[in-house]
Amino acid sequence: MDGITPLIDGYRRFKATGWDTQLERWETLAKGQSPKIMIIACSDSRVDPATIFDVAPGQTFVVRNVAALVPPYETGGGFHGVSSAVEFAVTQLEVTDVLVLGHASCGGCKAALSRTFEGSEHGKGAFIDSWISMLAETRDDVIADMGTSDDAVREMEHRAVGVSLDNLRTFPFVQERLDDGRLKLHGAWFGIAEGDLLVRDPETGAFNPA
Ligand SMILES: [Zn+2]
């Protein structure tokens, strides 16, 4: 075994303790999943939603990517990973809530703010640059308001959650369910250092302690 040895060791612990003690739960889940909450979070290793929210398998449908972004609704070619997950969660699972979770020290948000990968070749940051270009307009607004200070990075992390929420509303099947009350959208931000969870006020866009 090599670099994944810690994972195999962890699996054995899970199988011996976590799994064996909840056979009924796994039997039910084997027949199908019906999570009612979708979470869109960053790929960052410090922001594991299952750990932060203390949820078990079957409870949340999760997508993670660089900076927890949802692209706008687009029907053109290409492989729409996030859009397909949103479509599946919203129209097939009929989740009742979608949470976009930003976080402290988000490398994607920082790169958007500092234009780290602008003009990069593929293999050196071009994919990242293209992905976080979703934040370009917001980045310009944040820099106009606050420059590129540490506070600006935090503001970028908060406003990026708002961008994803706005983009979710561009999906017709999302807007339809928001209109008739079947679906609600939420934003939050987590900081690992203090263990703080801030929840986004949908009216003001401000983030307040949970
Ligand atoms: Zn991040």
C-alpha cells in the first residue's frame, strides 16, 4: 500500500465500528436515497460538509468544486458537472433546500481577487482561471470597495456565495420551485480556525453567526 494507506485504515475502522452498528440504516439506504438537502461546497480539504454539519450518509446530496461555485444556466455543449448535479437534486430527488457553503482562506476566491492564474496555459492554471472567471464582476466590485486586503478576501468569499445563489436562480426548474415554495436557497460561510459558521441573510446578503 502507498499514499492511500490512511484511507484503507480509516475504512477498516468505519467498517468495524460505524458500519456494523447501523446495519438497518445501510439496508434502507441500499434501496435508495432521498436526501432533502443539497450542499454546494468548496473542494478545500478543510471544509467537509459531513464533518461540519455532523450528518450521516443519506442525509445530504453534496457537490464540491473550486470555490463552491454554481455556473449560470447554460444549455450549450460541454460537460456540465455542477448543472447536472443541480438538475438531479432539484428535479429527481426534489430536495427542499440548497445550501451554498463558502469558507475562510478560500484559494479560489483569493485567486479570483488577485488574478493569480490570468493568462495561464492549461496545466498551469487555465482551467482554474476559466472557472473562477464567474467571479470577475464581483471581484471588480470588491476591489473598487475594499482593494485587495485580507478583509477584501473575506468579502470576496461572502459575495461568491451570493454569486452562486444568483446563478442557481437562472435555472428555470430552480426558479419554478422557488416561486411555488417547493425549494429554498441558503448561503453560509465556515471558518475552520474558530469553528464559526455564519449564515447569509437573504435580504441583506450579510453573514451572521449561526
Ligand atoms: Zn475554497
